[in-house]
Amino acid sequence: MEGHLPKLIVDLALILGVGAITTIIFKRINQPLVLGFIIAGFLVGPHFEYIPNVADAHNVEILAKIGVIFLLFSLGLEFSFKKLLNVGGAASITALFEIICICTVGYFAGQVLGWSQMDSIFLGGLLASSSTTIIIRAFEELGLKRKKFASVVFGILIVEDIVVILLMVMLSTLAISQQFNGSEMFGSLLKLLFFLIIWFVAGIFVIPSLLRSLKKHLDDEALLILSIGLCFGMVFIADSVGFSIELGAFVMGSILAETVYAERIEHTIASVKNLFATIFFVSIGMMIDPAAMYEHRWAIFVVTLITIVGKLLFTGMGALISGQPLKQSVQVGMSMAQIGEFAFIVASLGLTLGVTSDFLFPVAVGVSAITTFTTPYLIKLSEPTYEFLNRNLPPKFIHAISVYSTDTQHIQDENSWKKHLKKTFTTITINTVLIIAITLAVEFFVVPYLFDLTHNLTYAHGFGLALALLISIPFVWAILGDRPTKNEIQSIWNESPFNRGPIITITAIRIIILISLILFIYHRFFDSIIVSLIFTLSLGLVMYLINPGLRNYYKMLTNRFVFNLNEREIQSKKSEQKSLYRYTWDNTHISEINVPKHIDFAGKTLEELNWRKRFNINIVYIKRGGNIIQMPSSSDVLFSNDILGIIGTDEQIQGFEQYIKSIEKLIEASEVSTDLNITMDKVAVPDSVSAGLCKNVGWVKDKAKGLVVAIERNGEMIYNPDRNIPILEGDYITIVADKKNLREFIQENHLK
């Protein structure tokens, strides 16, 4: 009896064998492996007849879906919600401006090419993101990862990733309805926001606690199985409520990214992810039809031109609008001129939903291949391009950009009123979503189960109402009870007469929302209006009587949530493994360097080392163990394993790096420290203020309790100015100091 291997095993042998060969070749020629996998897919696909082809494409498609899940799960692990918050306004504004513009241009380009409306919409979608893999590889090869503009690029990539995830949800909704319905789209976004809040809050509250309780049993094998199980569980939940599997995988990855196990999980699943991701990209290559690519060669040329010129132009303009200097804006724009891996996922989504044409895939692959090879050359040309613009643009225009950049990036004070509004909005939104989710979960899952047990609908509804209230009452109380103290409100009230009306309005809104939520809970189970009003008054009285208990219980819940959310940073601070990169103005920024073991300058004071004069750099802090020495004095001594926060220009920092030959590790440019309060601000000295000051650099240092690292005067830079240099009218002073001290200095001296 002759045995036969299942077709899937034969197909996997073929796919992975050819994939291994292309991997070795593309590593040898130093090109992105993604393109190698796509070529491997073409070789084993139906359009290449010189070697055996895949026999069962359906099984490969299933494995490819698993590959997409692992890709998005891995992306979520690298994402972290706090990382998005730390990205800053510059990267966010730049990314959103670029995405809106390039998607719009992509759509109209599709229409001009005679494509259908859905093909044009998906063309705009696949142009929305740039390639993280290609950009990082190019930066590493060119030695640019520690350049200041690189941190802005990484921030833009983070924002692009989350926007494209949301865009995929919108495209799915649009594909199903086959028409643009504003109200339906708005409803989908509200639904998405609703579930994202639930998943994030519940996930952060439960999963880190679960991992802590299993700490003793979580070796690599157990962690691998548990993390993959959580990933596929969230994929199932997302699919069940009408969202894409990609969103579910990304959400679970981003939740696990906030835990102390994020790096271990990322390392543990790397091999599994690489395996299935390879199959996914090979499956994409199987769809390539050379005849179709040749037929649509002009479309590939047009879309490539739009990608390079459009993304370069729109990203650069977005960077200028966000307040970046001209040089940095040009560098950012010329780094982003390609499409990324998400383009294939978006194109695959259109084919899966059956709403796009087959030629969209070959177009995406062709554009990706061309822009992959052009990216390093564009990055190299960014500085010559800036020099050309700087020479040929009108001086008034150059000066206007510089002034706008300085004013835009100036540190903004967050007064008590802004803090109050922010906290109120967050409190109301999160607790409202939780109350609605708890009530609906009880109504749709618990009540039917109780009815099956009791066969009495009234009893089932009554028990469901009691259960929903019991679980929801801390969050119901928080709508009105979780507010600033009387002293804080009194301070805001006295801050300005204009604050009093909004304070009363916000209190009234809290009360209205509270009553509405109580009525909502009741009417999900019973219909009587009179009873519901009595019920509302009674519940309000009960909450008033047990107010201290509810306050303490809610505080316990929030403390648990906050600890889980920040546990990774707490552990990171203790282990001294966190890095820093904080981007600021012009070419001056803060970088971080580890003092290696057995280095010859260990045990010497900063005065003895004299690095400031030798390398034109300043040390703004020293991290030693669990302590941070901010603004160290000249008598402070350096030790092995200290972590130095140094400030200087790109050239100054690179010169210092060359001096220290045995540095163990420098920072990753996309990370931003969350445990330091040191910041750098560039303040302008108005004419009227300067006349009254008649002070020098030493006075600024003493008052701001920091360092003056540069003075911009009449378009020229004075780095590391001496204490006796006077402050003149129209100067721009770059100061490094504790954020609070710097803000007080600016306010007290009426600087801007």
C-alpha cells in the first residue's frame, strides 16, 4: 500500500525551501527579506512553471492569515500605548497631515487611471504607511539612527501604524456597505472607540495581575503558549463583535506591551512569527502575475511617482507645520518616501473582501520594490537638498520658518484648569463606557442564562439589574465623586472669573450623565418610568450614605490599574536598562551613554575630565543605581556602569562617541524616558524684557537651576556660552533644566 504525504506538508517543504534560498541570497546582497519572500512566492506560484508549484493554495491562505495575526501581534508588542503618548505633537501632526494628503491623492490618482471607486479607495489606504523595516535598515547602514530627525521619523511610524489599523477597520466597513455613509462610518468609529476602551482597561487591569500570579510557572515555554493563547482569544473576540482579526491581534499585543514580560514575549514568539510571516509574504508573491504587472506598468510608474514625490512633499510639509526646522523637515520627508508591509495587508484585505481588482497586488509589489531601492539614496540626498533650499529660498522665508519653529516648540504650561478638564473628560469617558459594557454584558449573557434556569423573566431581569448595579456602582459613583478636592476647585474658581461658569457647567454635566446612566441601567431590564425615577433617587441616596466606602474601593481599583500600567517602567528603572532619547530643537538634543567597565576615566571628577571644553558637550544627569543626579557639579565623580545624559549637536555627540571606543550600548532613538523631569526649552528674550534684565548667562543658569547650552543671536549659534556673556535683545536661549524649575523661570521673568 503506497502512502502519500498530505499536500500541505509538501507545499510547506516547497515554500520554506525556496524561501530559505531567497533569504540567503537577499541577506548576501543586503536587501529587505520581504522582497525575497515575495519573489519566492512568485517562483512557487501558478505563474511560474519551471519548478513545482504549490498544490493546495487554500491551506496556504489559512497559514497566511495566521502570519498576519502574528505580524500584528508582534507590532502591538513593539507599540505600547504610552509610547504613542510620548511621541509628541510634532510626529502626530506630521503623520496625520501626510496620511490625509497621500490617501486623498491616491484616491484621485486611481480615478484618473480609470479604476473603480473601491480600487481607488484601497489604493489610498495602501499608500498610508511607510516601511519601518526599510527605514531602520537604511538608518543603520548610513549611521543615522542617533541623528535628531531619526527620532521624529520613528514617532511618525508609530502614529502611522495605529492610524492604518483604524483605517483597515474603516475600509472593512466601507467594503461591506459598498458606499460611503457618513453616519454609518461615524457609528463604526464610536463602536471601535467603545471596544478599544473596554479592551484596554480590562486588559491592563486583568492581564498583568494574571501574569504576576503565574510568575513562578512562566518559563519560556509556558509564556509562549499563554501569550499565543491570549492573542488568538482576542482575535476571536474582535471577530465576534465585527472587527478584523488584525485589530484583535494588535490590541492584545499592545496590552502585553505594557507588562514586564513584553521583551520576553517578543523574543519567545520571534521564531514562530518569522515562520508564519514568511508564509504570508510568500502567499503574496504567489499572486504576482508578470503579465498583469506589464499590462499595468504605467499604473506602477504613476503610483511610484506619487509615493516618492507625494510622501516626500506631504511629510516634509507636515513636519514644517508641526514646528520642525527646515533641515529636519527635509530629512524627515526624504526618509519616508516608500510604502511598507501594511500595503500588502491592505491589498490582501481588499481581495479577501472581494471588493478590489486582482491587479492591485502587482501594483503594490512593484511600487514597494522600486521605493525600497530608492529610499537610501533619498536619505543621502536630504542634506544636500536642504543646503540647496537654504541657499535659494528667500532669506525672509527661511527666517520665518525658524521663528515659527521656535514659537511652536516652546514649552507650554499646563495650568490647573487644563488639568481639571483633562481629568474630567477621561473620568467620564472611561467610566461611562465601563458602565454600558457591564450592563449590556449582564443583559445579553447573564439574563438569558438565568431565564433558562428559573423560567421566570421577572426574576431573571431583577437579578440581572441587581448584578449590573453591584458591579457598576463604583464606576457610577466615579462620574460625580471622582473630582478634584474642594481646595483644588476653589483654587481654579479664584484663578479667573471666567472659570466659574465652566465649573458650574461641568458639575451639571456630571449630574446629568450620572442620572442618565442610572436610568440606562434600569431600563435595560424594566420599563416603568415612575419606578425608574424612584430607583434613581434611592440609588443616589445610597451612594451618598456609603460615599467613603465607594471612594476607597474606587481608589483601590484605580491604584491597581495605574500600578499595572506602570509596572514595566518601575521594573525598568530598577534594572537600569531603559534608554533615553529626547528630541528638541535645531541640531541639539539629549543622548545617553553607558560608562563601560574598566574604563580609564572611572573615579575621576567631571572637572578633571573637562569634557565640556574638549568635546563641547554637557552632562545633564547621571543615573547610578536607583538614583538620578540631576545637573551634576564639577566635583561629581564618575563610576563604572553609570549612565550619562549628555547634550550637544549631532556632530558633538558623534565626536564624543569616537572618543569612547568601548561603549556598550547607546540609546534606541524611538524611546523616550518617562521617569526623568529634565527637559530642554528654547526661549525668546523680548526687547522690553531684555532691557530690564541686563543680565548674563550665569544669572540664567542660577535662576533656572540648569545649563545654558546655546544662544542664537542674529542667526548665529553660540554653543556652551561662558557665564559672563550678556543676554541681548532678540536672543534665543536654549536651557536644560528640571521641567518645573524651567517653567517657573520662564513665568517669573516674562519670557516666551
